[in-house]
Amino acid sequence: MTHKELFTLFIVFIALFLFGMTIMRAGLHNLAGDRFKHILEKMTDSPWKGLLLGAGITALLQSSSAVMIMAVGLVAAGILTFKQSIGIILGTNIGTCLTLEMLAFDLSAFIMPLLLIGVFLIFLKNQITYFLGCISFGLGCIFVAMHGLEGLAFPISSLPFAHSFFTWTNNSELFGVGLGTVFSAIIQSSTATTAIAMGFMNDEIFGLTSGIAIMLGANIGTCFSAFLASVGANHSARLVAFAHIWLNLLGVILFFPFIGWLSEVASSLTHLPSLQLAHASTIFNIISSLVLLPFVHWYAKFIIFVHGRKN
């Protein structure tokens, strides 16, 4: 297979992964209707409730970006206050880990049943079955993409340029963070970025510390979606986006010196490389969110101090 064919397939599988995520999220979102927005409005009177709510809705919608964009919109509309949104922000980072934990397992045997069931349900003349079909078909596409990316890991790593690139990633954790940040911002998905790293780890192209560095960077890059959603919105809505950026940025800065420790803990939990990275992501996001939770009031003041009050 030529270099051009390898990278073309790589792009195709990334596109398929994002397509599957989009279809699955659309099915989940429409299946729930506007109930999520109503719940967000009614159950954010304390940071703890906001965290649990943000984690739960993100786990259901399989998209921290979607929940963050929703939170920005609710604050822009004056339905939520900026301080109420912080609990949701903390929860979204935890909720998104469920996807990675699921993707870490080899579920290739379910690909064909999921696709066939999805197609069958989509063509039934019923709104509920249509949305369920979208969920099933989207999940099948995600597993196809994961399987394909894992199969491409070794051929791509054997290319001279790619080999040098992966060597830099393995030799420099800072480079890995930068790579994860840029790639996640471009494709608008921290999940996809980390999932790609999982595929390369399964083929022993990346070590666990490199995968963790990329995962940390992906958490920064995913903030770009909420930032874009806040452009042109009112000042309070922009503060939500800034709070999301600062949360992930500070979390990465604090955890960066402890990548080795995080690697040891994740390695002690399982021998599967992809599952180790999923566990590392879960540990990072849970600790980052829970550490900040008691200081939500002061964190809100910090964001307002740094980015100014409404004029």
C-alpha cells in the first residue's frame, strides 16, 4: 500500500468515526427532545447537582462539546447564571470518559449486528425506532473506524516521516500534549483524538505516557467548540467558555509533572494498553473536577477577575 493510500484511509476512518459520533449523538439528543434543557434549567442550584447533571447528560449524549454548547446557549439566554454553569462544566469532563472506557474493549464482533439493526430501525416508519436506529448505526460506524485505525497503526508507523514523528511523541511528553491539543481542536473531538492514540498503543507504536500526554492535550483542544459557540454571545456566555478552557488548562498543567505516576496507576489496573489510557483519562478528569468542586465560588471570581466584568 502506498503512502498516499495509507493516509487517505487514515482520513477516511477519522471521518467515519466523527460521522458515527454525529449520528449517534443526533439519535440520543432527539430521543430525549428538549427534556435535557429543562433538566439543566431546574437542577443546577448547587455545584454538586450541576456536576452530577453534567456528567449524566454528557454520558447519555456522548459529547462534552454538545453539553458545553448547550450550557453556553442557556447562559446567553439568561436561563442559567455563569456560576451555575461551572458545575455542568466539571461534570462534562467526567461524563465523556464513559465513551473511552467503552471503546477500549474489543467489540468488533458487534459491528455487523449494530449496523444491520441500525439500518433496519431507520427504515421503519416510526420516530422512536428511527432515533434508536441512528444510535445503533452510529455506534457501529465508530467501531468500524476504531478497528480500521488500529489496523493502520503499524503500516503508518513504518513510514520514514511518520516514524520520526512518533519518535518525537515518545521522547517528548510536551510534544504529545501539543499534538493532542492541535488535533483535537481541528477535528473537534477529544474522544476521537484519544481513541486514535488507543489504536496506536494497541500496536505498541505509542507508550502509555505518550498516550496520556496526547489525552491531556485533547482535553485542551476540545475547549475550542465551546469557545466558537460563545463568539458573538454576551459576556456571561463567554465566561462559560473561558471557565472551560481554564479548567482543562490548569488540570493539564497540574497533572503534567505526574504523567509517570498516572501511568503507573493505570498500568496497575489492567494489562490492556487501550484500557489503561481510558482509565488514565477517567482518573485525570475525576480528580480535576472533584478538586475544584469545593472552590466553585472562588473559581468563578477568578474567571471574572481575569476576563473582566460585564461592561
